Amino acid sequence: SDLVSPFRGRPERTKALLVLGGINVLVTVAVIVLSAVVFYASNDHLEQLANPNNVTVETLQQLNLGQSLLTYTILWSITTVVFSLAAGLIYWHGTKAAESLFYSVLACWGNKGALVVFLLSWGVVFYGAALVLTLIGQIFTNQDVWVGLMTLLAMLLTTAFFASVFFVFRDSFTTDDGQAPA
């Protein structure tokens, strides 16, 4: 299967991919914790939520989710691109995990203008599609249909995002003739 084929190669590449995956887990947990810290710091009335009897629609609407979601979205997008490029460097160029992360960060920094446009464009696509589906969801009285459509949309857009990262990799680490840049 294509899913496990990167792990069937040389043992050093398999080890580097597993190390990179472990680092990715740690960074993802750090992004989630940082987003939670931003959430808790921007909401001073969370003690009301400790008692389920105090939870009302008005209380939930007063929560400031915007800063936390924005923090998570920005950090997740950046780390996703960096780690995706690093995995490609390990798989196609045989670099070690730390080395691939270093070159990935350098490539992202060197292409920061293009990556900002890339990530902002995908942000507009994600949020625009979610807004359209939310407006359409107002038509459905059955909440399960709307949740199913939102889940399907999220999976489709995430797949398209990860597929588009391949072209970022290709344009960052190869020349027009397919060779690694000097």
C-alpha cells in the first residue's frame, strides 16, 4: 500500500521519518496548548462553565474563541507546511530528521512571501467554504445532515491542502529540469 511504502525503504529513512513524526506530535501538542492558553487568557468568566447548570446559550456566545482559533490556525498551517516539506526531504533526498527540518525552515523562510499568499489563499478557501456551508446548513432542520456535510467538506479541503503542499516542495527543492538546486 502507498501509505506504508515510505517505511519499507532503507532503515535510516524509516528511523528519520519516525523521529520526524515524534517531533511533529510534540510540536502539535505545543500548538494546542498555546491555543488553549490564549483561550483561557482571553476569557475571564470560565468559572461559570464549571457548573453545567450555569451553561446557557448566552454564556457560550460570550466566549472569545476568535483569538484562540486564529492562533491555532496560523501555527497549525505553518507547522504543517514545515513538517510536510521535511518529510519530503527525508523520503526523496535521504536527509536526517533534524537536517530536513532545518532545510525545510530555510526553504519556508526563503519563500515566505509566496507561503504567506499560499496560506492566506487556503485560509480564504477554508473559511469561505465553511461560511457557505453554514449558510446552506440553515436550510436543514436535521443537524446530522449539516454535521455530515461539514465533516465531508473538511476532509476534502484538508486533502486538497496537503496535495498542494507537494507543489510547494517541488518548487522549493527542485529546478525546472527535476534536479536538486545547487
